[in-house]
Amino acid sequence: MEQYVIKGGNPLVGEVEIGGAKNAALAILSAAVMTDETVTIDNLPNVRDINVLLDAIREIGAKVDRVGEHTVKINGSFIQNLTVDNEFIRKIRASYYLMGALLGKYKRAEVALPGGCNIGSRPIDLHMKGFRALGATVDIEHGMFLASAEKLQGTHIYLDKVSVGATINIMMAASMAEGKTIIENAAKEPHVVDVANFLNSMGANIRGAGTDVIRIVGVEKLHKTEYSVIPDQIEAGTFMYAAAATKGDIMLKNVIPKHLEATTAKLLEIGCEVEEFDDAVRVVASKPLHHTQVTTLPYPGFPTDMQPQMAVVLGIASGTSTITESIFENRFKYVDELTRMGANIKVESNIAIINGVERYTGARVNAPDLRAGAALVIAGLAAEGITVVDDIYYIERGYENFEGKLAALGAVIEKVSSEKEIKKFTLKVS
Ligand code: UD1
């Protein structure tokens, strides 16, 4: 088991390069098997979830060539096996994208039901509703999601709830259905648009991605393409909030400022300065931070994946703030850990009431999930003294070289794997 050990108190200053968007990349890699020609995907983040998915894609017979740390070539013509199940794939949420991809191409898919971060119940009823509307028979048996169809027929689908996963999955399957599909109340997240652009670059006919009505005209075949994944708005947001919490000054490179609007708006509200460039953003936190109100919402609202990082910043901002979590009901599990670092936060139902304290103090804490884990690292960077974050396995699912990027900004942080190394670090920095 590895840990991050952090000596807090240093403002983060300098430049950081943001990687490709994990959540877009997971869907794009799955969609890449939908053609028999070779697809090249660039700007992939080198993180655990991506590597697990690539292994699963390899296991069903596709040819996967890692031609560089951030580039892969995939050829789906060798696929023999339409059953996706291994001990790792069950741990990642995005395994469900192989359902839409395989169902679209082969009209059959058997995929182990997804796991992922434990941030609340994560049903897949809307994915199933979409596949059924396209004419597939869909079942869940022995922990496996099973779908098959003689043929997929374009149709009209209304999503009862805005779901990123269901929108993308239906979009993939409908790309190879007969006729026209209309998805209403579709998710508008940047990665929905990125996946649509990717599919279109393979010859799909998708219009309206980024609005709440997506129109897809099915095609018989998809072809090769070369594609670069968009920058990760959540990795970027995490560094922006790390700048705020540590009173730092960070220039983030390789970002799309438009995708960061909600994240940026809240930073401005609490007293930070944010300067936008074409593909960069600078965050300066030189003034005292103050309270605000936040509600998580589907894009372009405030992202639920930034909620824990926001809470960490508001925990040391003056006054009383509230965060309302409207997407996932179980996303405040980090609050007990943050309380051990001195935070004053009370959770009532889906609202966290945060009374800002002057500072955090270092403690030993557990990362309960990916984004909350990153948020606890930010708290450690802002805290007085030493913080040890356990279970960083979660963080590594979605952040590439997190400790390296933070250290380059002046953070005192190391990845360790034993109590002995924790002691050694403590002696070295004290
Ligand atoms: C994706 C992201 C995740 C992010 C979330 C919301 C990936 C791999 N993960 O997750 O990081 O936090 O979007 O931006 O891209 N729902 C249903 N039925 C369904 C599907 C979803 O009721 O069939 C509900 C969920 O419980 C949740 C809401 O819809 O309350 C939104 O979930 P969704 O957008 O589907 O999240 P994911 O795609 O799983």
C-alpha cells in the first residue's frame, strides 16, 4: 500500500501541464474498437483506469499498441470475444462504455457490471432504457450486463435524468444503428462533445453534441482516424484549487478555459484572480479567501467531480459556506477525514455547511475515492505540519504523476510505501 506524505505550508508557484481528459479518453478508447481499421489516439493520460480499460480491450482480442506514454494504436478487427470480464474491469465505472461500443458494432455485448468510485448508488437503468429503445434485448445476469439485437433501429429516446454515461453509450450504439436516433435531455459535458467528434472523425454522423438534443444518423461502417483527447477539466480544476488553498500562483498549460467556467467563477467569487489565455489559465491567490454557496449540477453547472476540492478551499475561507451535492448522494465521505485536519463541516442530507477555520493541521487520513483523495492532498499542502494520505490507489486512477507535478510547483510531497519511509520523510523535513 502506498501513501502520500506531505509537509504543508508552501504556496504552489509555477507552471503545470494538464493531461488528457480521463473520462473522455475512457469512452474514446472503447469507441475505437468499433472500426476494423487502426485508430491512433493521442493525449491519453497515463493513469490506472485507462490502463485497466486497455487491458480489457486487449483481452477481447483487439490489437493495442502503446506507441508512446500518451499515444495508443488500436485495431478492433481481431476481436473474437464479446465477453468483457476480469477482476480489474469490475473496478472501473467506464467499463460500461464497451457495452455501447460492442453492441453497436457486433449487436452483442456481455460486460461485467461496473464498479468505480463509491460515491453513491450508480444505476445503469438509463443505459438499458436506451439500448432497449434501439431494439436490443437487455438483461443483467450473474453480475454481467447482457445485450443483443438482430439489428439496432434508430429511435427517439428521452433521458429522465441527465447522464453523461448513458448519453455517450447510446450515442455509440446509435452510430451503427439503422436510421435516425434522437437523444433528448442529453448530457452536455465537454467529453460528450469530444466523443461525438471522435466518432464523427471515424465516419459517424452525430449532430448537436454539447446541446441537450443529439441527432445521430446510423452508418454501416466506421473507419480509421487519428485523434487527440481534450484536456482534463477536472485535473485542471484540482490544480486551480490547490493554488487557492496554498495561496499560490499557478499557470496551467494545455487547458480549454471555456470548459473551466464554473470552476473559475467560484474562484473569482471567493477572492482569487484568474487570468485566461488561449490554452492556459493563471490562478493567483494573494488575498484572503471568503465564503460562498455552491451547488453541483450537470455541465455547464459546477462539476460534482470538483466538489471535494471546493470544500477543502472553503474550509479555510472566512465565514460560512454551503455546498449542495445534487448528483451523487454519497459524496461527503471525506468530511470526517477533513475534520481530523481541523475542518468545521456539518453534513445535513445533501448539504455540507462549512464554517471556515484559520488553517488545517496535518493528520493521517484515508482517500475515500478519487476526487476526495485529491482534495485531501490539497488540504495537506495547505496544512501546518505533516499529512499522510493513505489509499492513494484511488488518486492514481485519475491523476498522472500527481506528486511529481505538485513537487515541481514547490510542494513538499513524496510517494512512500512503508512506515519506515514515512518516518524518514518526517525526519528529513522537520
Ligand atoms: C460520469 C463521470 C464521473 C462524474 C459524472 C457526473 C466517467 C467515467 N465518470 O459518471 O466522474 O462524476 O459523470 O459528471 O465519465 N443515473 C441514473 N441512471 C443511469 C445513469 C445515471 O439514475 O442509468 C444518475 C446517477 O445516479 C447520477 C446522475 O444520473 O445521479 C448522473 O450520473 P452520470 O452522469 O451517468 O455519471 P457517470 O456517467 O456514471
